[in-house]
Amino acid sequence: ENGLARTPPMGWMSWERFRCNVDCQADPRNCISEQLFFEMADRLAEDGWRELGYEYINMDDCWSAKQRDAAGQLVPDPTRFPSGIKALADYVHARGLKLGIYGDLGIFTCGGYPGTVLEHVKQDAETFAAWGVDMLKLDGCYSSAEEQAKGYPEMARALNATGRPIVYSCSWPAYQGGLPPKVNYTILAEICNLWRNYDDIQDSWDSVLSIVDWFFTNQDVLQPAAGPGHWNDPDMLIIGNFGLSYEQSRSQMALWTVMAAPLLVSTDLRTISPGAKEILQNRLMIQINQDPLGIQGRRIVKEKSHIEVFLRPLSQAASALVFFSRRTDMPFRYTTSLAKLHFPEDAVYEVQDVYIGKIVGALKTADNFSVIINPSGVVMWYLRPMALLIQ
């Protein structure tokens, strides 16, 4: 319990969009280098992201040199990070932001760079702290189940022992299939602030749907594990890239928000479209994602018509509802009532459309209502109780 990540972490992450592109000669603008992180930090600070809570600039794999130094320390690639990680952290901190870094509990990282075997755990934690790092994602390539069972808790202790507040993101459950009995979510919630449960996201709608399916099929196991300081992580937001339509982008944002997921964007903030930026910078959406109760939402309805309904309870007796269409034909008119969605009887709610922003009106629990949902799109509502009806 390090007191961190009381709400899901928000920020930017390099992996999905920029991967392990280390060819700075051929592609200087998009390779994994200090320049990329300087530029993304500038964008977070100057383009309205930071004020909304997007505060982490997270490096992923392929930042380091191919060997540790003579003292056994990890060192950044000298040509791509000539200023060093401490200077990068200082640059990020000067802009009111925080720096995340990547490691791997194994002989190599997934990209073939030096990993953190058990005897290096303490040293690497101290190195990251000395550099001024604020978050660590610890992957699990090239390690055994036994090494992971030892190493992940050991890194938690080592990070805390540095005295520097470092948010700890574990990939442990993803390497053990994400489910009990192999994965113990009680232990995970005690040692990690967030954890990857499932496959890496790719730049496609199929990938988003496979993640949504897995998370909500297994919600009875996953949902109780989440809360302030410990979150399930369905992986990065790919809004602003190439694989999602506008409707699908809105759906990813709404579903990640209802899951109380970390909002870690992996796109090029230098060239992001106004439409993608508007989705990611929706204030009410972020307020819902960052709700202090920290309860992960659930799928409560799965219709034969391929409409699904998700509910997330929020503080002050408010709720978020997401109506999601898996249809691929045409906009669908879906009719239901709050009573059918198990809201308390005889209540009245003020309903606000999260994407349009406008107040839809007052709705009694018993009233039928209809929403029109576009194919692979969502309608998302924020509901606040107004007053109990006097009988």
C-alpha cells in the first residue's frame, strides 16, 4: 500500500503507436528516443491534456542499451537518449508531468533488451528512483512462473524501500492466463497499483472487442479486485490511430471508462485529429473514469439484438450507463427502463448525455425510454438522483 493511484492513472504511452522503432537514422521523428518523449511531454503540457489529468509520459520497451554497464546498472541507449533518463525526468517534471519507465522480470525484455532478473531487482528499483521515475511497468517475458511469483512482490518491496513514490504496473496476471487459480487477485491488489490481465491491444476493432469480451465474460472475478490504488488494466487507448472508426473510438473510451481502466493513450499527439482529441478530452467522461469510489463497472444486459448495457456505480449515488451496439447494419432503437436495469424504485434521475453534454431530462425509474445507438457505437449517460417521489 503505497498510497498511489487512488484513481486510475492517466497519461501517454509509447508502445502501441511507436513499438520498438529504434531506427533513428531512417525515421528520426518516430523512433524511440528522448526527442519523442520531449515532444510528447510538450504536447501533454501545452494542448490541454495535463489539466484534465493526463500526467504520465510512459516509456515502454527498447529504451535501454543492449548491455548493463560495468557496475551492473541499466543504462539508456547512448545515441537515442544522449541526455540520460534523469534529464528526461527533469524535463517532464518541469512541465508538471510524471515519467514512467519499462522493465521486464526476466533475462531479456520482450524486445530483447536487458531484463531484471531477481538479483537485479533491488538495484534497478534504486536506479529508477535515482533517475526520478514516477511509474514502472514490469513485464514478464523470459521468466518462469516461479520467478514471477518471487520477483513481482520483491519489486514492490524494493520500490517502496527507495522512499520515492513510484506507481507499480505489473504484467504478472497476463503471463498466467489472467484467471484463478493461477492468478490470486487478493495478492495482486496488495502488491501492484495496476496490472495487465490479458493480451496486448493492437490497432484494430477486433482487438478492442476481444479485450471487452474477455473482461466482461470474467467480470465476476475481475470486478471485485479493482478499487482505489489497484486497477485492472485492459491496455492502452488506441483512439487517434488507424484501426478504429469514429464510432468505435467513442466506444473504446466509454467502455474503458466504465471499467475504471487506466487511460493511457498511445497515439501521436503531434498529429492527432480534432475528433479523436475531443473524445479523449471529454471532461465528463474523465470525471466518471476518475470517480473517487473507484468501483469497476459491469455488463448488466446482453440482448439477442446485439445490444449490451454496462453500469458503473459512482459517488453520491450517481451512475454511468453505457448502451453499446455490436450491430453492423444500421442505427438501432433500443427501448428499456431504469426499473429493468435494476435502479431503485420510485426514484427520479437527471440524465446527461456524456458525449453530447446536454441534460436529456428527468427520468423516473418506471418510465420507458429509447436510445438510438449507431453500429459499433455507444450512447453513454451520466445519471444523478434528483429526489425520491413522495407517494
